[in-house]
Amino acid sequence: MMRTVLVTGGATGIGRATAERFRADGDEVVITGRRAEVLAEAAAEIGARGVVCDATDPGQVERLLAELPDRIDVLVNNAGGNTDFGSMEDSLQQVKENWLANLEANLISAVLTTSALAPRLTTAVVNLGSIAGARGAGSYGASKAALAMWNADVAAELGPRGITANVVAPGYTAQTEFFGDRMTPERRQTLLEATFTKREGQVADIASTIHFLASAAARHVTGQVLHVNGGALITR
């Protein structure tokens, strides 16, 4: 049965790989993003529909509703990223702005989108977390930790309707824009050595995990944080 899947931040990196994975099943996929040209190009290549939307903006999320069908089977809250590269030496006003920017990008974006689409959902919500949510990393880590705690509320609220809600938390993953030009060879080697597999994660690794959580095989998996990091962080 063809499903309708919405992937926020779906034009690049993990979001794009996720959209491609669902399209491989023949699902109808809608991707969103802020950059119109990048979004249009990705949508055409994937065979998805692209809708420009900044998920941190309530007005834009409301307008997104008019572009979507009445049923959304799977919602993937992938939009986000680290927006804070400041320090404690910044002014207090700048520190506040940096922290709020990361909370908006990684938590509020998911809260707004999920809240708006809740009446239309049928199957699964998957939120993109991070290994940083369990290890720290300033406002970025704090925002991903908050996302994981909020996910528990979503799972409890939507569970009686048969809808699951989980977090996929990647470790170091190549083929993304996350590190930009800040990844040095030394830093990359350190991240690889921290894994058991001694390799970097691929966007397909994350996309496949998201796809699993939206499948019939995962109908009794909800309220969880699933780490995909090659063993760089182990959980019990």
C-alpha cells in the first residue's frame, strides 16, 4: 500500500537519503526546506514534491498544511542542525540568541510540525536526534536532549491511535552539511577511532533505520531513542 511521507529538511544529507528510501517503496513523498532552488532540484531528482517551509515559523507551518493531503502516514522531523558556534565569552544577549536559535532549529521545528499534523497522522513520527543529546555539546546537545524527552510525550499522546514516535540519534555521519568546512583530518580520525566499526556513518545507515521505525516490523517500538553510531556511544 502506498503511503504518504513528509520529510522536513529533505533536500540534502540524511533528509534526502530518507526521502529516497521511502520513494524506493513507491511511497508518495513530500520534502520541505528553506532554500527554494535546492529543494526544487532535489524534489525533481528524487521524484518527490517539494514545499518551501521554515519549520521554525508557525505561519509557514500553517501554510504547509494547505499543500498536504488529509492523510500523512509518516512524519520525519529531520530539519535542524547546529546553529551555535559562539562561546561563553560572548555577550549575554548573544549567548541567549545562540541558545534560542538551536532550540528553535532542533526542538521547536519538530514541535510545530508534529502539532500541526497530528490530526492527519496514521502510522509513525520519527525525530532526528544526535549522539550529542547524550553527551553534551552545548546548546546543540541540550536541544537534542530536549527533543528526546518531548518525544516521550508524543509517543504517549499518539500511542492510543496506533501511532509510534521515536528518535533516531546518529553519530558522526558523512555526506551531510553538519560539519561544513570545520572537519579536520585529525578530528575525523578521532571520531572514527571512537567507534567499534572504525568507519564513518553513511546517510543510508540513518535513512534505513528511520525506514524501519516506520515499518510494520516496528509497530511495538515507541518512545525510544535509537542510537546509530557504530558503537561510539553504547546504551543499556
